[in-house]
Amino acid sequence: MTTSSVRKHAGPGPASDQPPVPEPTFAERARTLVYLGRIGSLSTLSRKQPGFPFGSLMPYGLGDHGRPIFLISTMAMHTQNLQADPRASLLVTQEGNDSEPLGASRVTLVGNVLPAQDAEVAEARKLYLARHANSKYWVDFEDFSFYRMKVVDVYYVGGFGVMGWVSAAEYDRSQPDPLADSMAEIIRHMNTDHKDALLLLAQTFARIESQEATMTAVDRLGFQLRMTTGDGIRGARITFVREVSNPAETRRVLVEMVQQARSQAE
């Protein structure tokens, strides 16, 4: 686990005495969240109001080591601010968790945002358009320029009571989770078609009796459940019986775990 301030539980209730279960590092989770995102909130230091941050929505591409790439107009306030001071931060939040916004994951990248060098522009253009194809209509206008963020620090929040700093070196070395591109579909499938199985998994592997269980996250090592119980809303992480690296392996492991849970319930 990366340097962090963490209470080892997944919900807003009391901390559990259970030992921590295996899970990706904060660095991996931060890289995954930035990889999945397309738009963040960029904050720069205001030139008009010195000392104050100025934030607005900003689409971004992604370069090597998870470093954001921006396409910014010369008319934008951010351009004026960055020309005076390159220090900035980018906030990226988990999508699809509107019902419990403070329970959603988010990450703040802190760094210096500088114009891309001439030799970097072609690559920056390619990487940016890979995420924002519609930008092809104005990407080559003279009043638009590419900027790159050199990350100097990272702060990750994984939900209630799960938070901590990640060094730039740890962030650089990490990779997005192998299920990143498929996790949304896995979660949708389980919550739509296998609600009873999730209740059984919660009962067997988390020792929690619940009236409703919803998968909220999944990664190569396990998954997160949010459950409705007689005592209110609870959260728990359940570890896979073995690590997975693709959707097919995830399906096989989940089927195996459900079969195990059913045999124990008989």
C-alpha cells in the first residue's frame, strides 16, 4: 500500500476489526481512474486575482506514465494563468456514482503544465485525438496549443475513509488495472442479471446478511459491494480466489465462487 491515511473499511459506518484484504495500490487505482476519465477540473493560479485558484472543466489526453495532455486556446484563462505560473492541479472523478458522490473515487494530480515542445506536438496530437476525436475540427487552428502536465504529486480518495498521497514515482511506475476497459460492463452485468448471486457472495465471503447487494467496483484482485442491511448501508471488499487479467477469467472466477457459496449454504 502506498503512503496513506486509511481507515480499513468501505463505508461510512464503524471501522471493521477484520484484517485488510488484498487490493490494488493507491498508485494503481489512481492510474486506472485517470485512464478511464476523459474530462477533469483543471485549476491554475489566477493572474487576475493573484494567489487564488481558477478552476474549470478541461478535456485531457493521456501520455506516457499517465501524464495528462491538454489542448488549450490562447483565449482561455488557463493559458494566461499558465504563462505566468505553470503550477496547476487536475481533479478527475469516478463516473456513474451520482447517488453517493462522496463514496466515489477521485484523484488530484498536482504538477507543472507547460507547452509541448515542437518535437512533442505530433505525438501529443495523436494521443489527444485518440480520446477526443471531435477535436480534429479545431486541433490545428493557430490559436490552440498543446500542453503537458509533469506530475509532482498525487492525492487519491477511494471513497469513505480511504485516502492518501501517492508519490510521482509510484504513479509513473504503475499501470491501469487490466479490467479497466471492461469493469463498467462487468458491474452492469452483475447488478442486472445476478442480484441473487451477489447476495450469496456477500453472505459467504463477507459474512454479511443483506436485503440488497450492489457491485460498485471490480479489479484484478477482487470487487467491492454496497449492501443494504438491517443496520443500514454497509460496504465490503471481497477478494477473488485468484487474480484475473481479463473479462473471461473474471467470469470463470465469479462462477466458481458462486458455486462454492452455494455448496456451503446447502
